[in-house]
Amino acid sequence: MDRRAFLAGGTYTALPAAGAALITAYWVTVGTSVGVALAWVLPAFVVVTAVGAASGEWMWRVTRYRVDAERFHVHTGVVFRKRLALRRERIRSVDLTADPVLRVLGAVTVRVGTGEHAGAEGTVTLWPVRRASAEALRATLLAHAARPGGAEAGDGALARFDPGWIRFAPLSFLTPALGAAAAGGTLQVAEWFGMQERVIGTVGSWFGLAPVLLVSLALAVGLIVVGGVATVALWVEAWWNHTLDRQADGTLHVRRGLLTTRSISLEESRLRGLEVVEPLAARLAGGARVDAVATGLATGEEDKAESRTLLPTAPKQLADQVAAKVLREPVASPTAAVLTPHPVAARGRRLRWALATVLVTEAVVVLLGVLLTPVLLHAAWISALVLVPVAVLLALDAYRALGHTLTGSPVGTGGPAGGYLVARSGTVRRATVALQRRGIVGWTVRRSWFQRRAGLVTVVATTAAGSGAYTVRDAGEADGLALADAAVPGLLRPFLVGDQEATALRG
């Protein structure tokens, strides 16, 4: 491990301790001298920093790692000593992360993952490791994934950062959330310093005698602007200088980050497809992102969500082009294939669900209006005038999104391997998944009472990759079963009843 672990640990604790010390010193200096304030905060600051440095030093002393021909060994533990031995062929990912402190020191945090859902046992974290040593360690641990042909197997750059992608950053649900959080945080800090009423009065003076509706609209716009700026800042920090490369060692390599740099590797042999995701606001602006459908991603849902994104929200055409390159499709990405639409009955189901949601919401508001104040009764019918058209539009959009198809031929049928099941659904989050047919290990067929009456069926493809299951929603009954049977011949066939057998059974 990097010998300067004590310096990193001390810095991590010194920075927040300095902030707390400044706030404490401000309160103490009210009515007293600067010397007394320093006597209050300096000893605590020194102790906290020393504890952080000691923690880093202790971690350096108790943590060791070693790589032999078959296994990756790690010895660590502060209170309880732990020795891990991971078989090298089971290692699926080696990710490097460097926050600003580690970047100054020329070190990184190394996360070695086996892709197993075994809690902390599925991931080993080494902190801190010198960057050169970490790069060498990654090359060694992922050497088993190398493709025949050496450097010729790598295609180099698949995508490079474009500043124009930043325009998609504010088109996120984080924008209003961060705006509201900024307003709440400002009022909370003002209350700490006894200035909350002054802040509210100052904001109110900006509008004078303007109508309440106009004031509310202006404040909402202001919060959206603040939230948009914050969202752009977070996006830039996470995705600045993004690169997607195919390496000669058989991995897809993603590098990104402004302050905290991240370097993520994914074995191409573990890839089972791609998912092109179009959030509603980004889709209206023509944007989409590309996520990997792969086995062996980092353990934990947050780590998996961070590791599977190969391309941030970018123009949809570019997303399809990158998907084609990643899947080694010479003509076009399966995610851009023409899909088979679903029956009209599926549209009725979405309309009923959307209107039922509005009805339940309005019923609650009406009930509260009857019990509390008639003002809520007026709010109910006014909001209904807005929500009903919106719900209908979203339901129709969700129906138009439905579609599925098969491309290529599955393994074992005599055709070229690499065929895909392509399915699309969603409106707030529209997702088009292209799942390799050889990666499908099972099927789940669901039919509710309402679906049976409408002649619809929901078919779920089970796989060891990605989220574990991908759904073809509300397809025609015969079409959905035929799709599942054709995608992986022989897997569902024993559970299907032919026309003649079905007639005999009904007789």
C-alpha cells in the first residue's frame, strides 16, 4: 500500500474539522476574544486530525496484498484480522477511483470485484495504492480476459467526451429536487444564525405587492435555475473527460471525472447486451444514455448503477452508434431495430391505470377538503383539469413505446451467434434493451385476470446479467409465447400446448 496513507487519513479528517472549527470559533468569539476562541477549537482540531492520520497509518500497517499464479491474496483488518484469497479467474472488475486528496498524492482506491452478491465478500477495497502500482495490478488481475490476437483485438476509442452533452444535464429529476434542497438549506443556515426572518423579509421585498400566483411562479423558476446549475455542476464533476475504449486485454474501459477521477473496466466476455435509456425530459431533447447488461458488475446496487453506464446522456443517434460499436454490430445497433407493436388492448390498460391514479389522488384531496377546508375542494377540480390530460398523454406515449423483436439467430441453431431479444417500454423512463439470446436462462409468463380477458401476456426473460430479468409487457398472448419460444428454441417448448392438443383438451 502507499506509505503516505497517514497523510491521506489526516487530510480527510482535517478538512471537515476545519469547517466545524470555523463555525465554532464564530460563536465563541461573540462576546469574547480571539485567543479564547482558538483555545476552544485548536486542541479539538489537532486531536481529530491526529486520529485520522493514525487511522491511515494503522491501515497501512495491517493491509497487504499479493498475487500468485492462481489467487489474489489480501490480508487486512483493524480489530478482526481477515485473510481473503480470490481465484483470479473469478475476478470480474478492477476499478480505480481517485478523489482530489488522492490525486494530489498520486494514489488511487482500488476496488476488485468478483461480481458475486455476497455482501462485502464480493468486493475487495485497497486504499491507498500508488497509481502506477494500481494500473499494473489491474493489468495482472484481468490478464485472463485477454482476447486472442493481442493488440489487434482492441478497437481503441469508442466514444470521447463532447462538451455539447452538458445541455442534457439539467433535464433531470434532480433539478427540482436540488432547487428545493437549496431553498431548505438556506433557510436552515439562516435559522442557525438567527437571520431566517430577515432572509424571508428580503425575498418578499423583491416582489412588493405582486400577486401570490406571480410570486410563486417566480420563486419556482428561480429554484429551477438554481437546481439546474447544481445539476450541471454534479454532472460535470462526474462525467468530465469521459472516454470509452476497447482494450486489447478484452475489456471495455471507461474513464471519467473532474475532481474525483474514476477508471472502470468491464470484461467484454461478460457482456450480455445493452440498454439504451431515455428519461422523459432528455428524450424530448433527443438524448439517451447507454448502459451495459453484463454479469460480474460491482457488488451493491449503487456500485452497479455507477459501473454499468458506458455513455452518459448524449444525442440518441450517437447512443445507437456507440451501442453498435460496443456490440460489434457492423451495420446498426439492435436497439435501433424496427419493433413489433403491441395490441390495442395494451393501450386501454395504460389509459385505465393512468386515469385510476388521478382518480385516487383527487379522491384523497376531496376527502381532505370535506374534513378540513373547502379550499381543497377547489384545488381538486383545478388540479384535475391539469392532471387528466397529462395522464392521458403519458398513457398514450407509454403505449407507443411498447415493442419487441428478435434479431439474428441464437447459439446452437446453425445461424450466426449473437442474436438479440429487443424489447422497449416506459414513458417517464423509456428503455430499449438488446439482450443476447444466449444469455437467456429462463422465462416467466404472467397473466392477470384483466390480461386474460384482453388476450395479453407479460413475458419476462431471466438472465444472470444486468437487473436479472427483462420484460416484454402486454404483448398479444400468441405473439408473446411465440417470441419466447423462438428466442431460445427448446427452452419454453415443453410448456406450450399445440393447436391440436389444445383442441383435444378443450373437447
